[in-house]
Amino acid sequence: MQRRLVQMLAAQGIPQAEICLVLDVSEKTLRKRYRKQLNIGAAKLEAALIGQLLRIAGGKGAVAFKAIRFTLQARFGWSQYVPPPRP
């Protein structure tokens, strides 16, 4: 039950310090005993955020353009100021 709770809280973006308060354990213990659940929760959160970002990027207008630009910068290292590498 605690493992599912840790995974759910991590997936909601709750900081590890807050999860420790809920479980009444230290941060070191949390990371040692619940590493897999923390990783799965973080991956679920990242997937949800990327899904929302891509949904926004699929729209039209300035907000969609900003979402596309952010996605290119964050996921692919793109920069508008650096020319692309030569082949």
C-alpha cells in the first residue's frame, strides 16, 4: 500500500520531502526503499506533462508556437541562436 502511495504522490509532482512527512521516514530511507516507485511516478508525471505540452503545441497561435519552441529546446537541445551543425 505504501509503495502505491509513494508512486502516486511522485506522479502528482509532490516533493520527496513532503512524501517523507506522509510516510514518516527520512529522505535517505525514502530513496533507498522506494527508488523504483519514485522513478515510475516521475516517469508518469513527465509523460503527462509532455502529453499536455504536445496537445497545446498542436493548436494555433502564439501559445502553440511557444509550446513548440519550448519542446524543441527542452527535448532536442534546439536553440534559435546557434546555427545547426554542418553535415
